[in-house]
Amino acid sequence: MEYNHKEIEESARRFWRDADIYKVAIDASRPKYYVLDMFPYPSGAGLHVGHPLGYIASDIYARYKRQKGFNVLHPMGFDAYGLPAEQYAIQTGQHPEITTRQNIERYCKQLEKIGFSFDWSRSIRTCDPEFYRWTQWAFLKMFNSWYDRNANSARPIAELEEHLAQYGTEGLDAACTKEMVLSAEDWANMDAKGKSDALMNWRLAYLANAVVNWCPKLGTVLANDEVSEGLSVRGGYPVEQKKMWQWCLRVSAYAQRLLDGLDRIDWSESLKETQRNWIGRSEGAEMRFEIQGNPELALEIFTTRPDTIFGVTFMVLAPESKYVAMVTTPDKQTEVDQYLDYVRHRTERERMIDRRVTGVFSGSYAINPLTGKPVPVWISDYVLSGYGTGAIMAVPAHDSRDYAFARHFNLPVIPLIEGADVSEASYDAKEGTMINSEGTALNLNGLSVKEAMNAAKRYVEQSGIGKVKTNYRLRDAIFSRQRYWGEPIPICYVDGIPTAYGNLPLELPEIDKYLPTETGEPPLGRAKEWHTPEGYPLELNTMPGFAGSSAYYLRYMDPHNEKALVSREADEYWRQVDLYIGGSEHATGHLIYSRFWNKFLYDCGEVCEDEPFRKLINQGMIQGRSNFVYRVKDTNTFVSAELKKDYDTTPIHVDVNIVSNDVLDQEAFRGWRPEFADAQFITGDDGRYVCGWAVEKMSKSMFNVVNPDDVVERYGADTLRMYEMFLGPLEQSKPWDTNGIDGVYRFIRKMWSLYHKGDTVVVDDTEPSAENLKSIHKLIKKVSADIENFSFNTSVAAFMICVNELASQGCRSRAVLEPLAIVAAPFAPHVAEALWRQVLGHEDSVCDAPWPEYDEKWLIESTVTMAVSFNGKARYNITLAADAPREQIEKAALEAEGAAKWLDGKTIRKIIVVPGKIVNIVIG
RNA sequence: GCGCAUGUGGCGUAAUUGGUAGCCGCGUUAGACUUAGGAUCUAAUGUCUUCGGACGUAGGGGUUCGAGUCCCCUCUUGCGCACCA
């Protein structure tokens, strides 16, 4: 029987579907394992071959774990809210729901064909009310919570209100937008609106007038991770800074826990580093610098280098700083106003591209608390208002930014470290011995920078001029989007007071047009009846894209529960994702938000693990591999790549689907586009036209998109799966290169024909030979270890070796061919299923066949060949019994034919024996 | 600038973690078969060679009997962050 992938794969899929084989349920008798893929956003373009890479890897692992006896949860769903469907709706008027549903159907069809072991009965879509009610529920829980730094946990807002009523802010250490001091009396005297406003300062989901990334082209605000280099990640439109009332999540309250948690999870070092970077913890001190002539006013600054305080030669305020108005002297007012105006008219992007040194003197001087000397206070946009206190002490000698500023405005530079040459550049390194650092109260001279830092910090605390402080770069997440296609925020406004609207799900209303209203309100402003039954208006903003993906992994544990996001029972059984596979582009978005969201739910007692993803693997990106033809200038003649140096040519992208192994199908090319119908070719002697190639992003315009459906059609899903794994290490980015897929296809056919001769099955019950057993046990050992290490590419090679060996041994023994089918099942499930059921005659599925154990005894060699080397250079081999003792090995090495030549006249200094590998004779 | 990766044949890659570098596949070459095909099979394939061997894992240095692997310096190419004090 010939290997017919279409028949084999269709019948395997039919069997799996009919037997509902991938459905899982809680089973306390078996250990659980949760394997998850980052669910896709179903775009209109469908899947290309890059998308399934991670899914194939996770599917191999899931299938393996299942065969190892684990109860494996392996679900798939769709991240259904997103801008493209809404943009399409704006252009065409088609409801995004319809677009989304169509795209999901297409994705499902494509995924179905690749043979994944997903439990589709647990599938979720973030735009289903039954799913997003739990997104809204979590939001309200955050709205009704505050973060207690003493307990290091979120707590119900009612407990905060109680505390305020009894003690005011006394004894309170809570994450907040700005420090606030209230007495119990102040609190009691506040009206409802005042209390609501005050509580916003502490709520974990809060409304704030924040500076946001506003994208006029998309008509919405964006979170920091949705902006890159001043442009929106989706669409690439310019982004401006704008102050707006927005819902925010107090992610920053969890900064330290997000950082600490990284040490307890099994993620790649580079991804952890990216998150550490993004969280950006820095230790330092906050200090007060009084303004000369105004003892009432002091600048609060943050620095990581309190040890450099003797080198402060000026102060700098961010243009947006509240201090600017306070320190500007009347004679400088005009200049300062002009500068502020200039800064305001520069976009974020302009600031990034053009990093000119700009600034203006405020007219005031601040007093250095250690030297008592006055230093000028400047205003410049190189200081950011959003970080620290928006004001800095400038130490030009030891900070390159301060240095550039000082040089530009001719301000003094005082070096503080012995031997540091600051004539050309600042000395930023934190090493050396301190000089010029002596005041009446503190003397740092002679100390190392490290010691000086500690001494300075100690002094700052003791003298009361400031306090030691840790700052984080991580900002709160802006949670409002001025968009239609997202989860409604379940908030209503009762007499102007934002109030939780608990009747969930709050369903997304229908609207006539997917655009802002004439008055500039978000699209939900068009909804009729958008108010509570009591008539209170509902929030018009919707949630951002990351909302729905922040806790979806919990929902898969218990997807149909109407009472809770996840039942206690399901949560305690499945606990957390054991293996999460997805792209590293989510490092500072989804993977931060999910961890935050999960930690919050953990604080609330809703989930039992505080980290959502125990192990995470980032699969590499699959790039496109474009092909080119070379048109000879001003002709319709194309020259083969190896001859193009003799002609003046223009490279033209050619559809990779009419090129095979870089050889162009000339007829197909003539039919590809009308202008090439009469194309002529200059080829090599063999008549073949060879194309050039380049690695580029996979995109339609490069004609390098390869659709998995086409690969499945031609080679079958098993070949696609194995080839994607064979391409290289999972975590590495690589171009999709079809050259070589034939090799994998050939292998699968070879494996198939191992079980057949002509039309008959040749598997019999003969005793396997020791050779046969060695081949298969070697394979089982290698593949088991490879799967555990996610080294799938080397497994494929092991399969090829094993099948070649068994074929040349003429192996027909069921005892060998059965385990071969079983270990092949995670990689090539369809062909394994066909072999298992049709050829080997089993009733059940190969998916449930227990993973075979290997036996070392078949792997032990009876004889072994060892290299004999002299001073490390191998000269000849000796073959001897594998268990030969050391003396015998040495003897054999010295007595071997040819040994005399190397030993001639030399003294043997040492003999090193690595059993089974090498004998090194050191001579001299 | 800071941080994290990475560098091995014509190409994708491998190397039991310090033990004969180049497994497996592609490509190439030669041969077999053949109803002539982009099918299948068999063999060869790092470079140089005076056929003894020599040289080879980005480059330079070091540790070691022995280094792709460990240490130091330089370079390459990716990626992340980036006026974060």
C-alpha cells in the first residue's frame, strides 16, 4: 500500500472526532499537566506557516505528556477583540462580530487540518458575553480594591474606608496616585463626591486625569507597550501626549512582586531580563533642596546617586513639573513661557528623533543641603515628569545627560572621583575613590563609590533631608479605549459619581456607525438606551486588547461555569499553566498584565497560584524567504541567478509558490502575470532557471507567504509538523525555506513502507534481533530526552536514523514496529494512528498508547572503538571489549599496530583513559 | 549608550556538556533503474595536499594531556530598553 497522506489523515481525523478523544475532565487519580498556546487574534489573512510553529511544539509536548500518563489540558481559543475588525467595520459597515466569526471559522478549519489535540469543547472567544462577564467582574473587583503595602496584598476598598473613618490616613501604607494626608475628621466631613474622588487615589482600577498616548489616527489612547518609537504598534500612526480622564489599572502597586516572581518561574533569561528592564527598579534617595530666599519651598528630587551630592552644579525640572510655576522669577517669566510653549508643541516622536539640548533658567537658586551653596534651577525636557519626582539634582561630572546640558549652557563640572577625566565626557561608572566630597556634616573623601553610596544614604535618612526610596519605571496601565469593539467597562455614573455596575455581563450595545459621535465622544455614545435601569448613564469607553487575554487561561479550566470565572475545584486541580508557548513580542504587554491580573486574583483568594505560567517558551519567528528573478534592463528577458553578473539586471519578487528549491517553473511564471506571458529566459546549460533569494518579513507584497493549507495539501500535515520542527531550534527565528521538505516527506513514506511490502502488511510476531532492539531503544531514549528538553529538531533526525537502520535490517517484528508508531505519534499523529489501528490492528487510539520505556541493556555496546592520541592528537583506533579494564585498554593502546612509530625514542609521561572514548598518551 | 542573545561546510543544523568537529536533511557529483520524472535506489561530498599528512568551529590570547564547549580582549549579526536621574 502506498503512503497516501490524504486518505490517512482524513480517516485519522474522523476517528478522533467521532471518538471525541481530546476531551478532558478533572481526574484526581492522574497527575495533571496544562499546556497552553498564546491564543491567536484571528486576522483576515488567515494563518501562514509561521503561526503553527508554536502550536506544533506544544502539541508534541501535550501528546507526549498524555502518553506518559498525565491528564493533559490543552485548549485553544480566540482573542477576538481588536482593531483590524473594527477598522474593517468603519470602512464597510460590516459588524465586527461577523468579520470576527468568519475569521475564526477559517482559523478553525486551518488548525483542524494540522491535527492538534485541542479540546475544542473548552474553546473560548473573548468577545462572548459569557466570557467577558468575567473580564468585567475582575475589573470591578479591582475597582473595589486597594493595595496595602503593609500586608503586601490587595484588600477590599470597604476596609480602607473603615480605616479612613477611624484613623484617616494615619498608619496607612497604600499604593496611591499621589500621597494624601487626611484625618478621620477630614474624611467624615467629605461629601459623597469628595469621598469618591479621594478613593480614586487608592483604587486598583481608578479614574485619573493622566497624561496618555493619544493616537489621533486611531482615535484612541494606547498603553505604553502599544507604542513603539512614538508610533502605534498597530498601524504605525503617530502618537501624541495628551492629558485625559481615563480608567487606569494600578499595575505599579505590584512592581516589586512582579519582579520577585521572576525568580520563581522557568522562563528564558532574556525574557525575564526584558521584564526586569520594563519594571525598571532603581534604588536611591529622595531629597529636599530648599529654594534660596524662600524657606517654605523645597524641591523634592530623586537620585540613584546620593553619593554624588557634592558634585551638584544645577537642578533641572521637567517642563510639566508643578515646581515650574513656583520657582520662575518674574524677570524670567516670558522666557520660561516661551520654552514651555516650545516643548508643548513637540510631539513625542520629534523629541525622540531630535535630541537637541534645550532648556531655560528659572531665575531661582536651590540650596545644596550639604554644602549650603546655591545652584541654579533650570527647566528642560530631558527630565521626565512621569518618573521620580519630575525634578533632579544634576551632577554633570558623573551623568552623561547632565554633562551634555552643562556643556551646552556652560555650567560648571566638578569631578568627584579620583582620576576621572571629565574634560571630554562624564564618568558614569560606579567605581573609584571619592574626592572633592567634604562638607561640614559629611565627608566621603577616600571612600569607594560603593561605600560612599551607603554612607550618603545613611546620612540622608539620619539628617532628615530626605529618605531612601525605590522607584520603578513600570507605569500604571491606561485601561480606557475610545473604541467600539471591546468589552464595555461596567461603570455607571450616579450623580456624576463613578459607581460599579454589577449586573453582568454588561453587553456591548448595537450602534449604527463605528465612529466617534459628532460631539467627539467614543462610539458607545451612539448607543441608544445606554444607561442603567434607573437611568444612570453608563461608561462610554471600552477595555483595551489586553483585558480579555489577561485571565483567559483560568477560564479554560472551567469554561462553562456560570457562577464563577473558575470553580475552586477546577482551580485547585489545574492550578496554573505548566507550559506556555508563544512569541516574545508579548514580553512587556500580555505577559506583564497577566501576571498582574493573576496576582490580584490570588490576593482576592480566587486562585491558588500567584504566578500564572510556570514554564514559558518563546518560539522564534518564521520569516519569509523571498525569491527573485532578474530582468535584463529594458527587455522581457530574465537571466538565471548564476549568470546575472554578466548583465545589467533588476531583481523582481516572484511568487515563491511557483519556485521549487529556487528553481523557477518557467511556464507557471509566464502564466503568473500578463506582462510576463512572453518572457524569455537565459538559463544555464541544464535549462533550469535559478532564482535569487533573501530573508524578509512574510508578507503579501513580497510574494513569499506560504499557506499551511497548501503544504498540507501537497505533503500532508505530518510532513508539515515534522518539517517545522526539523527547521531548527524552536526558540530561534528562521526563514521558512521549503528546500528540504522533500527529505521529511521521504522519511514519512519510508516509515510507512517499513510496515508494508506492496499491498500487504509485513509486520509479524518474530523475535526482534538485538540490532533491531538497539535501534528502537536508542530512538526511545533519544526522543524522550529531546521532548523533555524541547529539542524537537534533533528528534526528527533520530527518527530518520532509526527508520533507515530498521529498513536496512529488514525489521518486521511487531515488538519493534509497535513502539516506533507510539513514539512517532506526537510528531506525526496521523500516520502513527493509521499504523496503530489499520496496520497493527489496535482498537484504541495511539494517542492513549502508553509511552514505551527504553532498556539500557540493549544500548550497551559489546565492543568499543577508542581513539589513541598522542599529546592530544588522535593517531589510530583500537577496538576492544566495552567492559575492558583500564590496564587492558592501556596495554592495547601501546601494543597496537603503528604504536611503535609514535613511541619511538620518546618517554611516556602519562596515560589518560576516558573509557569508551579516547586514550591519550602524553609523550615528551 | 545599557542589557540579553548569536557566530560551525554551498545551505538549515548536530556534537552524549571538556574527549576523534560536522550527526540528520537539503544541495551538488557520479552511478543504477526507467513507460524520461521536480520519481526511486546506491555511493561520494569541510579545505588544502608532495597522499605522509597539514589546516579547520568570527578574530586574538589564556587554562588543559586534550577546547566549538571554560576564562580574558576585539569584532559580527539579531533582539529588548532607551533623556528612567
